[in-house]
Amino acid sequence: MSNTIPDIVQTQVFNAPLQKVWDAVATADGIAAWFMPNDFQPVAGHAFTIHSPYGDSPCVVQEIDPPNRLVFKWGKDWVITFALKDLGEATEFTLIHSGWSPDTVTEFGESHAVVRDRMNQGWDSSVLPKLKEYVEA
């Protein structure tokens, strides 16, 4: 077990109703507003593309349970889960970025060990603050 890379798990509370947060994380326009351009559709099995600064990443919706949970495969290795919990006027949002392996290299040629720390910092310092700003506006 010591030779594994832990999932990225980040939980935040947004001062926004559940439906507003869901619309931000489970629509193409919402995702583009705080994350990256995409052609997402909220349908299990739908293949879509995230247009990242590093190139296009193929994705597939694996699970969708409106307005509580969205799971999608990102690239060849990762699984992203957005879990939402209704807190009345606020919403608890949990991001889980899984699929890390010490023996795997991304399609862009970097090891998971290197990319995981960069992605964790990106979610924490850039991406999730943008989501918070977007849903609390």
C-alpha cells in the first residue's frame, strides 16, 4: 500500500443553493465558466472533450445522479467525482480526483507522481476558487 498515490479529495461549502451548484458542475456552459471549455452533456455514457491548456482530453460520463453526483472518466487514467450535499441555502461540494498510479505516465508524458501534486494545487488554489466565485455571484 505504501507504493500508491492517494486520491485528491477536497470538500468546500459554497453559499449557494444546491441547484445552482449542480448547474455549474453538470452543464457544458457551467463547466466552461469555471473550469475549461468542453462539449459535456449530462447523459451516462456520453463521450465529451475537455479542451485543456495541455491539449484535448477525452472524457466519458460514467454516472449521473442529479443534483447529487456526477462521475466522469478524464483522459486515459483519471476519474473525477463531483458530490453535492444540500445544506439549505448552502451546498457542500466534494471533489474526488482518483486514478493515480506510481507506475503510470499521462498521455502528455509526465508521471502521475509529478502531475498529482500539480493537479492538487491547481484544484485548491485556482479551479475550486473559480467555482466558488461563480456559484456565489
